[in-house]
Amino acid sequence: DGYSQLSAYERKRLKNITENAKFFAALKLHESAARLQKIATKRQSHVTKRAKPKKAEDETVRRRSMRLQRVEPSGIPMPELPGQPEAEEYPQVPAGPLPMVPEDEMENHKLTEELLATWTRISEVLLAAVINVFLLLSRYQESLNSMVLSEENIKKVVKYRVCSMAIHPSESIIFVAAGDKSGQIGLWNVNCESEEGAAHVFVPHTYSVNCMHFSPCNPAHLLSLSNDTLRCGDVTRAVFDEICRSEDSFSSFDFLEDNASTAIVGHWEGNVAVVDRRTPGTSSELSADIGFKRTRTVHVHPVNKQYFIAAGSVDVGIYDVRYLKPSGNKPVSVLKGHMKSVASAYFSPVTGNRVVTVCADDKLRVMLISLFFSLLFLCRHNNNTGRWLTRFRAIWDPKQEDCFVVGSMARPRQIEVFQDTGKLLHSFYNIDCLGSVCSINVVHPSKNILVGGNSSGRLHVF
């Protein structure tokens, strides 16, 4: 009864041992009987013994590829860090306003002040409205062919994978902001000749920086969205203000007005929220269930700003923000035909008559918006970026209503420009300088400048 927790086999085994012990005891083999009696009454251990490790000299040396050792073929260690950093390396950022100071406190603060002063100066002289200049297709292709990449226009700006970028609309200086998966924001003055003063890193977020925009009415403000916070970096006050905070994970945002006072914010869980920067507190004005399981991108129509487009799992729909309510929202229009998850959906930059989407079914789609949606073109495109690369997002060139830019898995590594008819207009590549996939790209609104960001925090400026 004392061994009722044992299996039938173990109970039978112990019974046999006990009977044998009694037999030997009857033969007066006291020593053997005592030993067997001890075995019979001792609780059997269920812990298996660990095998002894082999001696180091007995083991064969395991061959590891140079790629896994992060070593170049020439034997020089690679500067990029692994794509999956340890969680404890990510700093926990407190709530509320944060001073605009670099990550490394030992950095030269004079150089940081010069970078921020440059940002302030180019924002003051910029006109509030950006005039879009359209070119004939032939002239546009000539401008693409004239854009090149050189070694001095490549820089590691943030520590980890680039998740979002924004380019300042200044026409005098190329000024780029990049956000990575750890919450870092890197600011890079591409025209700065000093290597130390060109780029500086700030940590206003705890989680990945999923979306960034310079304010359309005041480029001295850089708004950045992480999983838990929406912040505004105000260079005139050298502070990262907290606009909105939520326990629901944010995915993307866009401005509902030209003055950037209100924004529509998408949640990874599927909802969208309306945020008003003028109201006190850090909560949203409205959280609306639009029927999505996941919302990856939101984008406001450039002309009729009451409409926004949301892209999610296999859903792409256009909604009217004026009629949003907490639940039961119906789209104004639905873009059907996507077979797998949609990574992004954006209106064309001026008229908003076209929508370009990137889907995991390895297709790019351009849809013409009218009374009824019509598919303008559909082409096969390898969008299988895998786990360690940021998903592709096709973005329109602000200077050309019918052309868009998207990353590519093709070799040699390149960034592609398509026309809305599906024609590949140009491929940006440089065999000597570009050897990685640029998932995130941004185009200057008035100059022939393209910036591509890869998964090691490196930016490439064509």
C-alpha cells in the first residue's frame, strides 16, 4: 500500500525483490538479506542521470560558416549586430516628456547641438506648402537614371533593424530620421562632412518605432509612433512630448488635417483611434472597431481628408472618419482580391485616385478608385521577406502621381520603381555599395533623393 503511486510493473518488481530477500533470510545469509531488504524498502528514484560531458579534447571541432561568425570573406569582423538582440539591451523609457539628449551621454554635446540647430534652421526657411512638380515619363526616367549611390552616402544610423523612416522636406540639406526595432531614433545630416557630427541617436521609445512623419505644417516637429506611445520631437524645445499612450499596440498613423493637430492611429489588434493633440492628457478621443483582426497601415486621402484607408490581415477598406463609432463600423468601399495578409496600402500622393498594396501572396496591386474599384494592374513580386527583414511597403513618389517605389529580394540587391501600369521603370542598385535588402524606403517630396534602410540600421542615399 505504501507504493500505490507506482506502476503495476514497479509494484511487481518490488514484490519479487521482497520475496527473494525473505528466501535468502531463511537461508541465514544475513548480509545479503540485509542488502536486498534495503533495496526493497528504498524509494526508487525517478530522476535520470545526466550523461557525463565529453572531454574537450575528445570532441571534434564543429565547422561554422563565416556568415554565422559575422565575419567577412576577407577575415574582417562585420560591424552589424545580430538581428535578434537580447531583450535586456532595450532600455525602458519612462512616460511623459523626455529631454532630447543623445543615447550615449559621453557623446560630444556640441556636435549634437549643431545637428539640432541645423534641423531648426532648415525648418524655419521652409515654405509651409510643398508644390508638386510633375514630369513627363521620359524626363522622370532621366532623373531616376541620374541618381547614384556613393560610399559617403551610406551610414549606420541606428543599432538594429530599420522599421520606419522620414525625410525632411528641406531643399538645401538632406536630413533623414530613422527608427529601429529597439525604440531608437537616429537623425542624420547627410550633407555634414564631419563623421562624428553627422548622425546622433536618441531613445524616446521602449519598443519598435513603427511609423514616423515630419509635421506637414512645421517640419521642426518629428512625430514617431511606437507600440505604446505616440511622441512629438520638438527641436525648438529639445524635448520629446508624449501625445498618446495606450496598452493596445500601435502600428501606424497619419494626419487627418494639414495642421497636424489630429491623427488617425492604427492598432495591431485591428482597431483604429482618433487622436487630438490639442486636448490635455494622453488618451485618444475615440477607439473604433472596424472589423479587422489586424491593422498594419492607415493612410488619409490627400484631398478628401475625411476618408482613410486601412490595411490588415486580408482586409483593405476605406472608411469615413466622420461616422466612426466604438463598434459596428462599415467601410465606404472594400478592395477585394487579396489572398493573404496585406503589408501596406497607400493613396496616390495628389489626387488619391489610385491605391497601391503589397500582399504576402507575392503580388503588387494598383487599384483605380472610382464609383467602383477597378484593378489597374497586378504583377508578381517576391514579398517573402521572412522573419528577420521588415516587410515591404510600396510608397508613391510624391513628385509623380503614377509611380511608386518598393524594396526587392532580387540580386543584385536593389530598390525598384514601378509605373501604375506594372512597368518596371528603374532599379536602384550598386554592386559595390549595396549588398543588403532595403525594406523601408522614403522619397524626397521635391528633389531627386531616395533613401533606403536595411535590417542592420544602415541607410543608403541615392
